[in-house]
Amino acid sequence: MRIAMMGSGGIGGYLGARLAQAGEDVTFIARDSHLAAMQEQGLYVESPLGEIKLPHVSATDKPTEVGFVDIVVFAVKLYDSEAAAAAIVPLVGPATRVVTLQNGIDSANTLAKYVPRSNIVPGATYISAFIKHPGVILHAHGNTKTLVGGPNDPVVKALGSACARVEGLDIQIVDDIDHALWIKFITVSAFSGATSLMRCGIGPIFADPESRIFLEQLADEGMAVAAAAGHKMAEGYKQQMLSLWKSFPAGTQSSMAIDLGKGKPIEIEWLSGRIHVLGNELGVLTPAHSAVYRALHLHSAGTQLSH
């Protein structure tokens, strides 16, 4: 398959590297020093599931040079969504599928402003990965669970078959992708909010009684908003969420916390900020998420705003 990774950071870099290693025709859409490093030295992935060394990869910042592809994996940060959605238009032919692997619940609506909604396949990934330095991706832990919709779509089925042949990937095609997006939304919003606001990994948060109360409050508020929006979580889901977080190495932080620490823009508007707005619209109190949103809003655009 011809696959374009729109966004070649942690998620796009990891997935694209695994697929390219398996022989798929992958083009990485990237920019700045990361693009330069890939063009000069290739792409390297550090992972507990096995390292990947690709000395030569196809990488560009000009989607117009690529042409139509079978799959566009849309994995840019949420604050880059509008510009990236406009940029992928030359990649999208009548049979192309754009698989969204962003946080939050708004990706498909944003993309639909630029490409036909029938070409969009929402997805959710639990891969934790980030750019360690230009040309190098660090896969933080072994979870590679990725859910995509379109169970009856032949292009999606072909992608699923391709991924099934790749070690280090766990791609599942599901019937109810909207509910899967909401599950990830409330999970990531709580995890991102806590690790970003407290400036630490998940281990110390669980170890401190007051910090853990705040983390659980974030989870409870997200579940309440989801239920009010028609996406009630299954019985016992909160415990599953807590168990998932406990399984992470103690120092594990969210990608938003890592970006915050580096002075980069953060996705606060689409995570705790979105829960804050939805809570107001649906009549659900969200004091913890509102506090996270308001406390971190100053840093939403990165250091250029706060200095």
C-alpha cells in the first residue's frame, strides 16, 4: 500500500517506521530539523518491542510531490490540525482513506472541512511515543493498541491485513469507533491533565494521596460528561483506567506534559478545555478539568506566550 504519514512525530514516526520496515511504501510528511535528519540519516526508533533502523526513508514537507495514496495517517498535534488538513488535499484521491489518530473527539469534523467525510476514518491509538531528537523516535512502553473504524471498508480492511503482518503493531478494526474515541478522550484528558499540572510521572501521583484524589476526580468528571453526551462508560471502566495507568513505568508522563516541559504548544484546548466547555453545555460540573484548563491555558501556545 502507498501510505503517507501526515505528522511524523511519535505516533506517525513509530507506525510509519514499522510499516516501512515491513516493506510498505511509506512517505513521511515532516518539517524542520526532524525532516532534515530523516532525509540525511533515515529514521531510528527505540522501542521495548525492538529497535528499528531505517537508513533511507522517503520524507518531504511537500505533499504535492507525493500524489494520491491509499492511506493518509493523520497524526499531527491538535493545534496543527487546520493547516495539516489543508495540506493533505493533494494526497487524497477518490479511494484514499484518511485515518485520524489524534487525541480528542474533533478530528473528523476538522478534516471534513477539507476532504470528503466519506474518505475519513476516525481512529484512536494508545501508543506512547515522541521525538527524542531529530530523526529518532522513542517508543515509551510496549502498548501499541490502535483502534480504527470502517469495518466494512475494503481499503481499511487492506490496511488491517497489512498491519497484521507487522510485528510491533496492534491494529483493531471496530464497529463503534465513536465510543472508542470517547473512551480515549476521557482517559487521555485525565492523564494529560494530571501529569502536566503536577509536572511529574504517574507513579508519584498514585503514591501521594491528595494527588491521587485529583487524578480520580479528573477521571470521574470525564466519565460524567461522556454519560451526559450519550457515551456512558461500561461498568468497571474507571478501575480499568486506573489499572492501565498503574501498569506504566512510574516516570511515564503524557505527551502534553512532555511538550509543556519543552516549552512547546500544548493540546489543552482539546482535552481538559473541551471537557470544561462540554460540562458547561451539558450542565455537568467539572471543577478539576476547569482548573487544569485555566491553569495551563497561559502555556497553550508555548513559551512565546508566557515570556
